[in-house]
Amino acid sequence: MAGHEFSEPEGRKRQVADPTATPQPAEETRHACDPAFKHGVVVGFDGSTSSERALAYAIGMAHRSGSGLIIVHVANRLPTTVWAGCEPPVFVDVPDHRTEVLGLELACADYLSEVPWILVERGGDICHELEEVGREYSADAIVVGSTHGIVGRIFGSVAGRLARRAQRPVIVIP
């Protein structure tokens, strides 16, 4: 789902999938990111109050720098098995219609009209996925909201874990 659509140049041909080709693993089939969003601002967004503040900051940052905004929603993943002996847990993607709802809300938002933006849905560990999207788009920064509450204190906040491991600047909005 994209906030803005970019038309393709007339001389550019669209690639069509070869029906006889063997399927590739998901990591290898990811498409290259849109060049209009290279060196953009990545923001983690889940609809919470802290992520809304992070989004507001990221919009201003993208507007001031003249870059695109990459809004990332990381869908839930739950273990299907409990850690048992030597077998690691298997994770499955839980259907998460929240991304569709967030996308519709963002598409109708007037405050996003100042910058080009896209919504990227991922599944997995939030820190890993935000950093991965940042790497794919060569992002100038990753903006996240701070985590409040007991869960953040027990397991560590996303912002804290991301700040320790990210290869680009991380901006944490209180």
C-alpha cells in the first residue's frame, strides 16, 4: 500500500514472472526498493500514542530534508511450539489486519500530504525488521516511540534494543 504512486518511465519495461521458474526463498525474492525513497526516514508505527508522536516527528524530519517517509508496521508472530529440548520454536505469521486498517487511516490523513510516503508491512522481530528496512532503503535515520510500562522494563524496550544494534541513527521520541 503506498501513499503516493509513481508512474514508470515510458522506456522502461515491466518484468513479468516466468511461470516455469522455480520459486525462490522469500529473502531472495524481495524487490529492490523504490529509488524515490532511498535515504528516506524510517518510522516504526503501530497506531499507539507513542508511535503517533514518532510519526509526527518523522514527517517533519522528512519534510525538512526533502526525503521520503517509510512507515513500517511489524505484524505479530507467535511461536507454534514451546521450546522443547533441542528443538527451537517455530514461528508463524498471525493474520494481522491491523496493517490494512492503519494503511487506510494513513491514506486519509491530511498531515501526510506534505511528504511522499509508503507503508511497509513486515513480520518478525520489530528491531530486526526496522533495521532491515533501514538497510534496504539506505535510510538516514530510524524514528521510534518510547515504550512505557512493565513489558518494556522486563523485556527491554524496542527503542533501547534498536539503539544498541542499529547501523544508522535511531531517534527515540518520548
